[in-house]
Amino acid sequence: MVIVVTGMVGLDKKSYLQNVCQLAQDNGREVLLCSVGDMMYAEAPDIAPGKILDIPIKRLHSLRRSIFKDIIAKARKAPNLIVNTHATFRWRHGLFPAVDFDQMRQLDADMYICMIDGVAALHNRLLDGHSTDHTLKDLIVWREEEIIGTEMLCKGIDDTVPFYCLARGAAEQTIETFYRLLFEPKRKRAYLSFPMTAVAEMEDVKIKINGFRSRVKEFFTCFDPGDLEEAYLPKYAEHAAQKGQDFIEVAICGQTVRLDLEQVRQIERDINSQTYARDFMLIDQSDMIISFIPTMADGRAAISSGVERELQHAHEAAKEVYVIWPAKQTPSVFVSQTATKVFEDVDMAMEFFREKGYIGT
């Protein structure tokens, strides 16, 4: 099996994929990881670290083709191979492709995965480990270009090959999701739907939601919108402006990161539009949607317009739609008419999935 993994600078894909390979090895599967960037530097020792994109573009293309030639040869021998690369580059040369179609056809990948992360996390890693000049707008645009570029690459090479978008999120959980995509294709893929922004300050409700997320992830290959949450950034910016601050501070990767207020304001529209499109993409690459509608302190259901829209999209995409509705009030027709089945709690849903053969005992 050959898997092409793309994603922009700032993801720290190499260490993540090394952990994926270790998990595979622990499960008795051999996986060879080929990181294109490392291989290019090894082949051109005269290039200083972090400077490879500064060399003449003709030499860059030649060097990359030489490396991919080696990777294609390795792919014919390795039982499983992951190619760690980019789909696009944004640099002083402008925006340009990071692969060549003729070589990708020879590679003949079995799966494409584009990894993504939140702009605050990307910004933090770039500050720590790279000298790349960037704005938050640069990062959010490049992220979208990388997704589209990878999908077009996949469909242009072979439109029968699966393409997935996967948020890096909390690596200890998404690494298992990555592994399941590769080696457990029969395991059901589920998009997890739940209110986010509307309950951001309701700690008791968030505890219930996190319990639901953890429970379902034990059994399904899950695409979780909570693994990339940045809709709070414009709200933080608004609060900071009211205090007369020109920055906001967010906790990311165990650190407190300071973001420029105006840069956050500039990406508000991008955050909203990308969240809308990305969540629908995650639903489309799933077998089903499992939605948890928690109960608030006053007994009402914490249903949001975003969740209702996700349920409608999944229904129209002919996905299985499951809703967990513990509140005593009756679900609206916008829920009941789109749902395949409605459950009163998580336990009832999991028992149903066992009876249906979706999960083991």
C-alpha cells in the first residue's frame, strides 16, 4: 500500500507520521516513511537547513524529481509506504506545485491524505521551528490551497482512489484515526456532530460532549470537527478590542500564543467559510453522522443551527444519520425528519450499533 500525505509547513508531519509508523509496527505492520524534504536535503548537502526553497526553481524541480524517482523504486519493494510531501508551495517563487503528475502516476498511490491544523497552532510551530515570514492570512489561504491541490491531484491521477482530509488535532487520538484509515477499511467512518461555539462557556455541557466524543472514538474511525476549532478567534478579537488591546492570547500546544488583533480580524470571513466547507467535506468522506445534542442546565436541548445544517447535509448526501437527544422536549421536524434513528442517550446508541454489527462487543 502506498499513501501520499500532504500538508503545509507548520504541521510537524514528520514526527506525527513517525508515530503512525510506530503504531503500525506495534500492530505487526511494516511501514516505510519517506519524507521528501529530508531526502532532498540529504541529496544536496550544500543547501543549508531551511533554505531549499530559496534555490533556483529549475534546480528545485530537478532535485525533487530525483528524489521521487528513488521513492517510486522503494514503493515497489516496501509492503507499505508513506510519502510525506506537500501538494503546493507558497514561497518567493509564488505558488507552485510540489509534485509532478507523471511521477505520481508511476507511484500509483492507494490513498491520499491531506493533513490540516488550526492557524494558531500552525503559527506557533512556525515561530518555534521556522524562519518563514507569514501572516495568519497566509496560513489560512495556504491551508485551503493544500486541500484543493491534494484533492485535484488525487482525482487527476485516479478518481477511484480515496482522498481524506484529516485534522492533526490532539495527536494521540488522531494518530489512531490515521492508522484505521490505512489498515482498518471495514471499520465504519463517522462524522461527529455537536454544538461548539454556542456552548463554549458551558463547562458542564462541554464535559458531556467530550464524553460522547471519547466513547464513539473507541469504536469508529471518527472525523471530529473539534480537532480543528478556531471559530472562537474572532470572538476573542472582539473582547480584546473592547479592552483596548492590539493582540489576543490563546492556549495552543501547551503554550500561550499571542496573535495580532488585526490579523485575526482579517481572517474572520475565511474561518467561517472554511469551517462551513470543511465540515461538509468531512461528512462526505464518512459513512454516517452521529450527532450528540446535550441538555443544558435548564433542561432544554443545546441544538445549534450548525448541527441542524450538518444533519440536513448528511441526509441529502444519503448518509446514515443518528441523533442522540437526551432532552425531554421533542426534537423538531428538522431533526426527526433527517434522522435515521434518534436515541435517548449514548448507551442506547452504542447498543444499537453493536446489534447492527457496526462495533464489536
